Amino acid sequence: MDFFRRQNWDIIKYTWLWFAISGLAIVIGMGFWATRGLNWGIDFTGGSLLRYQFAQALADEPGEDIEVIRQTRQMLEGLGLGKSQIQVAGDNQLFIRTPQVANDEEARRRDASIEAGLAELFGDRAGQIESLGRETVGPVIGEMLTRSAIEALTLGILLILIYITVRYEFRFAVAAVIALLHDTAILVGAMAILQTELNTWFVAALLTVLGYSMNDTVVIFDRIRENRGLHRRAALGDVVNASLLQTMARSINTVLTTLFTLIALYALGGATIEGFALALIIGITSGCYSSIFSASPIVVLWYNLSGKKARRATTGMRARTPLVERRERAEEPAVEAAEAEEAEEEVEAARPSARQTMREAERAAQREKQEERRRRRKQRKKESDSRGRERKKRF
């Protein structure tokens, strides 16, 4: 799909619009997080582990345990416990992990309801059910594991900074990390808005989204570096804009093919993985947006601000007499307006469009290929002449 390469859209021109959209989404999400919080699941808060044993086997054939889990979950949803974790152990045991309850009386009443529901579901084929007891379990993701995950994430960000700084520039590294923080904030805010119950899958989804977003960002950065090498005199904004248009088809196609699979998992995968699929849908979409509309514009904005500071510093070093300074201050508004208008006209006239930049890159690549073909033809001709002279000498 070559649609985007043929367009002349100026993405960098609307940098502040993209930043405003991201900022608004993050503020809304963080507002919900601050007011409503996140819906932490059993893995974070702990709960009760119920164990049941049947007289006969629950699942004789392969795949029957999935049907047992599905039927059990439907029964638990009727009791308001649809998010409980269910596991078939061996042939005739069933483990159910439920959220914590307020007191023992409520726990006993809930346990009796669950046991009665299981007896009604599987009593005919599995025989008598026996309760093996209830245990109070703590959170799977404890304080120590949470601290270790944060330390690992911090170390990963530092390594990303070092790698991208070595491979590209420090500005690119900072922009990539800001894009990752953007994706994290969007995902957490979306989970706060939707109040999705978060368990261990949330950590896996978050790390998957960060890796996916970083991969897309590095692909765009690589194209920017390639085009900067081809067009050393072109403005960075034009080079970045052309690079974004060149890689946009790749980014959108990759995201769409991934989203199709995730949407199918969310719709058909059941309650067990629908939260994981939903988090990936939101995070990967945000990652594609940040790679195109956040990371690269940050690089251009940083370069422009650095260039302005350098010009101001150079201008400030020039010596002025008091009389000249008073005259310049009096004439400064009119001069600045005229210079700004003249500079803008010069930039608009001299700056190549994104389409022109791409065409120049393609022409340069074609010229290189033609030069390489000429060199090879000359080499083959030289080798052929050399072999002809050797044959003449023999005769």
C-alpha cells in the first residue's frame, strides 16, 4: 500500500495538536485513577481458595476440563463471582479462588452456595461432592514482587536510553522513553475508566505493549536516520515528515493485523483472557499513535528549541554601544516583524515539501543503483578484455 507515500501531509506542522490530544487523554485517565482507583483483582488483593473433590472423574477426555471451567464460571456469575479463578486438578478435583469477604458468616454462606451449584452441575456424572476446606491466601503479586518489577522496568528504560543514544542520538532516546511513558499512562487510565479487574495478566500486557511500541518507534527512527544521510541540507522537520509518511503504511498494516486477532480473542476467548486482550487492544493502538505523533515530533521540537537558543547566544555576544542599543530597542518591534515575515517567506520558498523529499530520496537511490550497474558493467568488460588478451598471447 503506497497511499501514504504519495501524500503531502504535514504531520510535524500540527505537533501541538497531537500533544494536546495525548495530554487530554492522559489527564482524563489520571483523573479517573485518582478518584476511582484501579480495580485490583485477586492476584493483587488476595482471597479464599476453595477445594472440592468428586467421587468420579470430572474430565475423562482431553478438552473436557475447558467445558467444566466454562460451566463453573457460568454458575459463579449467577452468584456474583464471575471473576473467580477456576482450575481442574487431576481428574476429580476442582479449585476455585474467590475474592475476600467481609466476615466468616458471609464466607460460609457463599461456600454453601458454591457447593450446591457444583453438585447440581456435576453430581449426575461425577457423583458425590466433598469440600476439602477453605484457605485464606495472600496476593500472588506481593510488595516485594511489585518493587522488583518497578526496578526491572527502571533498568529497562536506562538500557533503552543507552542503546538508542549509541545507535541514534540522546534526543531520540529521550523521545522514545517519553512515548513509552505516554503508552503506560494511556493504558492505566483506560483501565481506571473501564474498571477492568486487574490480575497478573496486567503486568504481562503492560510489558508487551511497551515492547511493541518501542519496536515501532525504532523502525521510524531508522528511516529518519537513513533519510538524514541522503538529505543532509534538508530541514529536519521535512525529513522527519517524509519518513513518517514512508513508514506509516507499515505501522498501520502491522497494527491492524494485530488488532484483528486481539478483537477475535476479546470477543470469543471468554472471560479468562478478555481483560488481557482488551489491554493489548488499547495499548497497541496507543503505541502506534505515540510512535507516529509523539516520539518523532518531540525530536523535531527539541532540535528547533536548541537551534533558537544557539542563535540567541550568538546574537548576544556581539558588542553594542549605548547609543546603538537605544536605537535598536526603539526599532526592535518593526525590525523583528519584518525579519520574521521575511524569514517565513524564505523558509516556505526554500523548504522542500514532504513529497519532494521522498522523490529526491528515490532519485538518489536510483542514481546509486545506476552507478552500481555501470561499475559492474565496466568491471565485467575489463575482465572480458583481460581474458581476450590472455588468449591472444597463448596463440
